Amino acid sequence: VTVICTWRGDVTNDELNRLHAEAFDTRIYSADDWDWVDHLNQHSLGWVVARDGDRLVGFVNVLWDGLVHAWLQDTMVASGARHRGIGAEVVKVAVREAKAAGCEWLHVDFDEHLGVFYLDACGFSPTHAGVIAL
Ligand SMILES: CC(C)(COP(=O)(O)OP(=O)(O)OC[C@H]1O[C@@H](n2cnc3c(N)ncnc32)[C@H](O)[C@@H]1OP(=O)(O)O)[C@@H](O)C(=O)NCCC(=O)NCCS
């Protein structure tokens, strides 16, 4: 089955909470703890859903400032589906759609080991960035 990536595709809270737990080694939040669907609809420019048949295999959330800056958050691919180009493909769709929405910059931050993924496979340029643990 070919993996299909859809901008603002349908996805459920349970699917996203399960994928997030697998990708980031967290507990599986319930829809009461983390209502992804409501949050995506209210705050995101959009998001990309990758499905292998019915199965959710990839996702990325695209936040924005309402005009020219957009950010990637929670890029994730199911562990059994990695290294097949799905991560790079969901990011490619996010780049295309952020550009189509008029954004001029797409940002992402990541741990050093993911430089190969974001810089080489996805085409990001390195930049200075900062973060504060809250
Ligand atoms: C990062 C992630 C989304 C990549 O998804 P993927 O579908 O495996 O990525 P791709 O198949 O498109 O990878 C393309 C290339 O990027 C590089 N790459 C991918 N994952 C990598 C990783 N975890 N570490 C280092 N390089 C990686 C490889 O060069 C890869 O090519 P290869 O498969 O021929 O080795 C996936 O590993 C994941 O969900 N990780 C856990 C969650 C996470 O850390 N997300 C990022 C938060 S900033």
C-alpha cells in the first residue's frame, strides 16, 4: 500500500496520542488530557497526516504567527515505518502548504542527531536558535 500524505487530513485524538507516546517515549495521554483535534483546529495553520492504508504512520503539526512565520512541531513517524522517506514526505507537504498560505519562513528546532534528517533530507538551513526549559 502506498503511503498517502494529506494536508489537514482527518485524524483522531487516540491515534495521535498513541503515535506521540511511541515517538517521544511518553505515556499515552487520553483525549481528556490532550485534545489534539480541538487544538489543531483552533491554533494550527495545518497539519500533515500520513496513512498506510487506514493506519496512521506519520504526522507533523504546523503552527504559525498568522502571517509569515510557521513552525514545525511533533514531527513523528511510527517506529515500524521509519526510514522509508515518510518523515521527509510529511515535512515536504508542510513546506508546500506553508508557502501556499503565504508564509515566508518555516522554523524547526531539533536535537543534534536529527541534523541529518532536517538539514540533509528535508532541506532546512542551519540557524541560531534558543530555548528555555520551563
Ligand atoms: C525523525 C523521524 C520523524 C524521521 O522519520 P523517517 O520517516 O524515518 O524519516 P525518513 O525516512 O524521511 O529519513 C530520511 C533520512 O533522514 C535521516 N534520519 C531519519 N531519521 C533519523 C534519526 N532518527 N536520526 C538520524 N538521522 C535520521 C536518515 O539519513 C534518513 O535516510 P535513511 O533512512 O536512508 O537513513 C522519526 O525517526 C521519528 O518519528 N522519530 C521520533 C520522534 C522525533 O524525534 N521527532 C523529531 C522531533 S524534532
